[in-house]
Amino acid sequence: MKKYLLFSLLMLLFFSCTNPVQQTTEDSCKLTIENNSSDNNITVHLGYFGTPTTRSSDVSTTPVGIGETIDFYEAPLNRIVNLWYTHTSGNTNWTTELVSSVTGDTFEFVFEKDKNYSLVLNDSTFEFYSDGVDINDSNPQTVLSEPIFSRDTGQYTDSFYLSLSTDSGNIIYYTKDGTDPRSSATRSRYYSSILISDTTTIKAVSYDYQNYSSIAEKSYQFIGLFSVYTNSSIFPTNTTPLAVEFDFGREVTELILDQIAVTNGTPSNLSTLDNIIYTLDVTPVSDGDVTVQIEEGAVTDTNGNSNASTTATFIFDGTPPSVTINPTSELDTYYDTVEYEIIFSEDISSSLYSSDLICTNGTVSSVMLDSSSIETRYTFKVYPENKGDISVSLPADTVTDSAGNENISATASALVNYIPIGEVREIAVSGDSSWMYAIDYDYMNLIKLDTANQKIDSLILLPHPNPVSIKYSQSDDILYIAYRYRDIISRYDLASNSFLSELDYDTSSTTGETWSIDIAPVSRKLYALSPAGTFDDYLRIIDLDSGSLIASGTVDGSLIGVTDSTGEILIGNEGTSPSTLHQYREGSGKTIIEYQNVRLGGNGQHIAVSPDDNHVIFTNGGGNGTGYTIFDILPADISQKYGEWVNDNYPEYGTFSHDSQYFYSNNYNDGILIFDMNYTRLKTIDIPNRQDYVIFTPNSDGTVLAAFSYDTYYDREYRFYFYTEIRP
């Protein structure tokens, strides 16, 4: 008996030493070890792994069999330890190092008091969790924040939209029926605010495609009248019947047709699938507002709350837009364009293009919306092909109004007495401020301009083609006209409106062409400039009355201006860089002598002398000075200047008023510029095709500026423009 008791005590002591009962102490943490590997009886060691000779274990667990899990409470706290495990297979002892998947080194860790750790051993990997976070993962599990609610739990009287958000931008799942948003079949993904109109509990979680946050939950209780949402629209529609929808946001008692009031429409087909959303067909009676109203207290929800009064409003438009097309320019026209307007009875929502319009005997271009009319008036141009009828039509169903109605067709016809205008080389004043004259290089016409009524008065057929230059002599009231390929000067008497005998001069020593002319009416001289070779030009000074030669000689340039009172001859290079202004005078023996020259920029464009003979300009595309300026030059000494007009960019053309008190120029961006003789810009005039070809001249009293321009790229839009109020 004593032997048996002694044996029992020894066995109890043995099992107590080899399988101690482990439990938490005041200074400990919990380490749960799970063996999911194929190695049996694994012993986990905590200490310094080092090398086989330096390896030292501070504490070891009891063996853990395959598929077993144990809790361990003796991990050393607050110092770095390594983890490894050993087991025996056959007659061999195996040691397995736990290597960090983050750093690739021996796994190191510091155990902290009152935390829970979990070590999961697999065949080739391991997982180590600290309070649920895997800290041996190169992409460690993130603890996600709960969704943030825009409204707190509470009681509400009116419906509202609930917003959910996360501080990390993760997606959100939510439920409205109290189920778990992590797994519920009724969960919804949050995209936009949620209508809360009935007593509801919202549960929501954040999700990063791997992990869920904990569940956030808010409850909302509704008391009193509840709102009803409709599909009202502020946009016109031509749909009939209108599909009206009422969303009560909760299950309600039956809604009947008698509880619905409709204006300008007939209701029918009231229906619902769930007693939450009701639909109704309303057939409009006429164009205008259609209203559909549910009276207050028409229905109640399961809590006994009644609905508030709700009105749905629609704008019905079942009438297609009508169209009117009218020509707006004179039909007895000398221009190569006829302008039209097209007016719709209401705003149209689709754009109108040139290709939408059908035109006979012409081409439609430049369809533009009149910005002052919103979307009801458009303008466009037609380029006639021949004299006769021009017909422009807009087919039906080309454009739509804002309700979707397509237009009714429209057609406009106009009898156009179209007489084409070509390139106008120069415009001349006359002694009568009501009349100005221009030459048409292409169609061999002298064009009479009515400045009082601002239009073309008539066309006078010239005796020769290709007119290049026209000048007016006030002393005898005659226009002098030169032709490019003729050594003849036509004289047109304004008093009798007839051609006089022509001045014939010899061009046999040159190419037989004429560039330009200028006249000195007081001294009775005409200056004719002709090309005389590749680089040279030839100047003839002719008696204005007899046509006899006064002087001649080679000069350098194809642009000319003269002073009547002093006989200064100013010649410039056109289109060359650098551009040089030359000053010539008559010499003895019918010769012409150069007095001096000065370079004034590049790309010479035009020479003009003021009527009082005190100023001369030579415009250059690059400007005469900094800022694209135009120099105000002394004709008697072209090396001197009074000052300069700042033209801003690309000066091309310039001229003076008849009283020499104003200067006019143009530039590429702004149009026509008006300056005083103190170099102050007074006015800017916008002109079409200002970036192409523009010339202009004020009438004799300075009240009207006549200008001509055309589109050089498309070779069209040859047109005169008249501007009044051109002086301060």
C-alpha cells in the first residue's frame, strides 16, 4: 500500500513537470499557437536564434501536434526575441527558422503586456497576428475605420438624404433592414446619398476588397407628416401621356385616383407594385404647365403618419417650331453675297449648320447665331452663282426645340440682280463729299460710291481692262485712271460724267506696264511709275494737259507719292526687306535725280502724302520702329520725322483726311485705326477680313470712311463698307 501511494505521488509530480498548466499572470500576454503544418509535435522557441553555437532559447512551448492549438502565457515581455521551432522526424532533429516576409531576415518581435498574439504554422509559411493584425505580411491587414454618417440617430419630421463617407476612400456597403452589411443578400453598395423618409435603421461597413471594418449603425424614427418625392421636370417635353411617379419612401395605404388633382391634363392608369411607389399616366390637354397634386393626408404609413401635400409639375410642348427665312441685304446688289436671316418661332436646342440649308443658284456660308436672340434667330450668307432667283429652304425635321419637336419646313426665294465686284485697287475722293470713286481691276469698272446713302450708286464701264490706279484733280474736277498693260491715262470728267480724250505716253523703253500714278493738280503734272526690269522701275513725269514728257528716269521702287507744292518725289520698295524710302527731284535735261534715301523697316506696303504736303508715311509690315510704329516723315527731308503713330502690329495701309488733321491706318488684329496729328489713337473700327486685304479713304469732308475688303484665301466677300462718326 505504501509503495502504491509513493508511486502515485511520483507519477503526479512527473506529469505536473512535463505538462504544466499555463495561465495568465499579472505580467504576461497570450500567445496562441496553431499547427497547420505536416510536422508533428512542434516545439516553439522564443529567444535568440543566432547560430547553432550561439542559439539560446528563453522559453519553449510544449509540443503541438498536427492540427492542434495551444495557448501560451510565458513569452518574455518588452524585449526583442526571435521565434523558431523544432521537431523530430525519424531519427533526425529538425530546426526551422521563422523568416520575416517583410524584411527577409530572422523574424524579430517585442511582446507587450495584455495583448493577444497568434502564431499559425504552415508547411512553408507562417502567420503572426497582434490583436488580429498580421504583422508578418508585406501587405499587412489594415484596420478599417467605420463609415461616417451625416445624420445622427434621432427623431425626424421631414425626409432627408443621408450621406456616408470614409476617411480612407474605401467602398461602403449598407443595409436598411437590420441585416449584416458584410454578408447580407439585401446589402447595397453606397454610391450616392440615401433617401431616409421612414423609420429606418442603417447598418454600414467599410471594405477595401480584403477586409471589412466593424459595423456602424444609426437609427432614424419619423414622426408627423412625411414628404413625397416626384419626378417633376423643369424641361419641356412632348411626350404624351406623361409618366408621373410618386415615391412615398415607405409602405402606405392605398392611393386612389380621387385623391389626385390634375390641371391641364387627364389622369389614368394609377398603379403600384409595392404600395411605396405609385405611377400615373397624364395626357396633356394643351401646351403649357401640367400639374399633378396629392392632397395632404391622402395615405398613411405603418406608424400612422400621414403624407404632406405634394405637387408634380411638367412643361408640355407639343407644337413643332415654325420657320421664316428672309433676305436682309438689298436684292439689287453689286456684291458677291446676299445676307439672310432665319427666324424660329421658339428656341431650338440643336445647332443649325450650312449643310442643313438647301440653296439653288448659290452657296450657303457663315451660319451664325444672333447672340441677342438666345436660340431663335440665325444669320447666313449666300454667294450667288448667276443673276436670277436664289432659293433657300430648310427641310422639315432638321432641328428640334427643347421638347424634342422637329421643325416645319420653310423656303425663301429672292430675285437677285447680281452684278459681281472684283478686286478694288484704289479709292479716290471727289470735290463733292457725297461721291467717291473706285476702280475694279477684275471687271473693268469705275465704281461710283454714294457716301450719303452709303451704297454703290452705279458702275461705269472703263475703256480698258486692268485698271491699277486712280487719282482725283480738284483743280479741273477730273479723275485720272491708269491701266496695268496700257500706256494710256483715261480722264473722266465729273462735271459731265463722261470720258475725255486720253493721255498717251510712251512705255516702249520699259516692260509696257504701269504700277501706279500720282498727280500734282496745281503744277499740272502726272507721275507714272512702271517696271523696267527685275529690280528697276521707271518714272515718267507727264504734262497733265498735253501728255508731253517733262522728265523721266530709273528709280528704285514701285510705290509713289508726290508733293504738289514742292515737287518732292517719294518712291518706296513694295514687299521687300529691308524697305527703303527714296527721295527724288527733277533734274536738268528732263532727268530725275535721287536726293537721299533711308531704310524704314521691312516689307514695304504703302506710301501716302498728306493733302497739305507736310507729311509722308511709308507703311512697313514690320513697322518703321519699335511697336510696329508708322513714322510721320518730313517730305522735304525724309531723314527727319515729326513723331510716330503706334500701330501695335502689322501696318499695311495708311492715308490722311482731306484737311490733313487726321491719319488712318490698319493692322492685322484690330482693323482700321484713327489718329490725330498728335499721335493719339481716337477710334478703332472693326472691319471684316481685316487680316486679308483692306483699303480705305475718307470722303472730302471727313464725315464718311469708305473701305473695301475681301477674303483672299477663298477669293470672295468682295465688299464695300461705309463708316460714319469717324471723328471725335
